[in-house]
Amino acid sequence: MLILTRKPGQIIKIQPAADLPLTTPVGALFAEGPIEIVVQKIHGQQVRIGIQAHDKLLILREELEESGSLPNTSQAAS
């Protein structure tokens, strides 16, 4: 499970990993279950959430995508 802390207006993106063939059926990404999002903590203007998804889905903070520093793994850390 990936744990992220977000402030109001900040974005989390979930997209296919770069090595996932575009012909992969959507059902294959959900064969092991749905994407789960769990609110773990709320502190003032910050929300700490956990995200569990198929390892071929890339989960990243929008600012990482914008800066061009995408991780080499299938799930990005906070």
C-alpha cells in the first residue's frame, strides 16, 4: 500500500505503468481486486491516505509528473 499526504488542491494520478501494453484488458488490472483508497489520518489541512492498486498501475503525485522525475517502479512514493 502506498501512503501519501495531500493538502487541499493537490492531485494524485493513477495511470497505466509505462511497461503496460496498451492491449491489456481493463479486467486484468482488476483481477486481484479493486483499487482501494483508505483515509488514514486527517490533521488540519492535510489528509493522509493509503492507496492499494495493481502493480501495473502507476500512482504518483502530480508534482512528480510535472517535474519529469517519474519513478522507475510501478508505484511512486510520497
